[in-house]
Amino acid sequence: MIINNKLDKSFGPVGSFAGIVVFIAGLGAFYYSLYSIILVLLGAFVSFSYSSASIDVEKKRIRFTNNLFGVIKTGQWLNISSDMKIVIKKSKNVWRSYSGGNRTLDIPDEDYRLILTDYQGKPLMTIKKTGGLNSAKSELEQICKQLELSAI
């Protein structure tokens, strides 16, 4: 059984919205010009690309993937050893964009992430993104049980 966990949009919320606008503009201009195919492809790439983590519970392996166009997965599998651990870390991201009047718009994004670490405690990759600490703790227990790992 493979578990897929969606993590982040590749270009952030502002880039994703801009990609949707470009995608729709390309679809609207498709009747008038064949160059609109470039707009459709560019908009689809920017708006639908995201990162995720795939966990194969049966084979005990995990991979961090970038999903191009939301469909094409890129990434290599990493075998999980018994000395690896999973830790909860709070993440604070701020997405910044500028308006036409050169005003800044900051979009804060706080969440908790489950991170796979090696035996020395160095982070290897993010496994899952959750909204609150309680849900992160319950997901940590569930994933540790499935993969037979310990938590920090």
C-alpha cells in the first residue's frame, strides 16, 4: 500500500493563482491564435505543480516527489532502515507578493511537519504536513507503527 501526502505548491499560493489566470487566458485565446498553447502549458505547469511524499508501507521505502503539471512524478525511493527516526517540527512560511502599487502582501502559513531523520538526527525529508499539533502527534504514532520506527 502506497500513501501519498501532498505537501506544498511549487510556486506558492500567489504563483498558483497567477498560473490559473494564465491557463484560463490561454484557453480563451486558443480560438484566435495557436501561440496560446504556450500560455496553456506555462499556466498548467505553474498552477498545478506541487511537492509530495510517497510512503510504501509494504516495501518500507519513501520518496519525496515533485509532481510536474500535477501528474508527472519525479524523485527517487529511499529505503527506510531501523535506525531512522521521525520528528515533529513547526514550520513558519511567509509567502510574499507585490501589488501594482508596490505594496507588499504577506501570506503567513504555519503548520506542523513530520520529518524523517537519519541515525544522527539530520533531516532527510518531509513526510507529512498537518495543521495542528494534536493531529501531528496522532499521525506520528500511526506512521511510526506502520513503518516500525521510533519517534523523537
